[in-house]
Amino acid sequence: MSERDRAGRYLIKFQKEHPKAFVYNIPDSPVGRKPFDALIFDVGVFTAIEFKMEGGKLKPHQKDALMRVRENGGVAKAVYFGTRGISKEVVL
């Protein structure tokens, strides 16, 4: 299963558990770099998420965007997928 498939499942599960949350999976763009993969706004908390397969690393522009979210009071996290699901969630 690909990173994209796993990310979609993660977000669908979150939305089912938090039906009033705003959940948005940022689409890939052929012309620009997206800052991170998804955003969630739930009960006044803005969360930015970058999904990676286990062993993957944040690119500099992704880390910068996530740090800017954190510096402005949001939650920035990287979610790493292993062979059996989520291997770890790292709040930056």
C-alpha cells in the first residue's frame, strides 16, 4: 500500500472519529511544492501533517512550513507508516 493510500485512510479514520473537524488532504501539484500533506482544524486547533513511509525524511521546505505552523500556535507533526500501519507520529 502506498503512502498516499495510507494517508487517505488515516484522514478518513480521523474524520469519522471527529465528524465536525475540517480535514483537508492537499492535492499534489505538478507546478509547485506543497508545504505539507494535510491540514486539520478541530476544536480550535490547527494541525499540519506530513506523511512519510518509514525511513523517509522531511524535505527542507516541508520542515520549514511545519515549523512555521508550530511557531504560530498550531500543531506540526510527521506521521511515518511502517509495513503494518503507523510506526510513529512525531509532534515537532
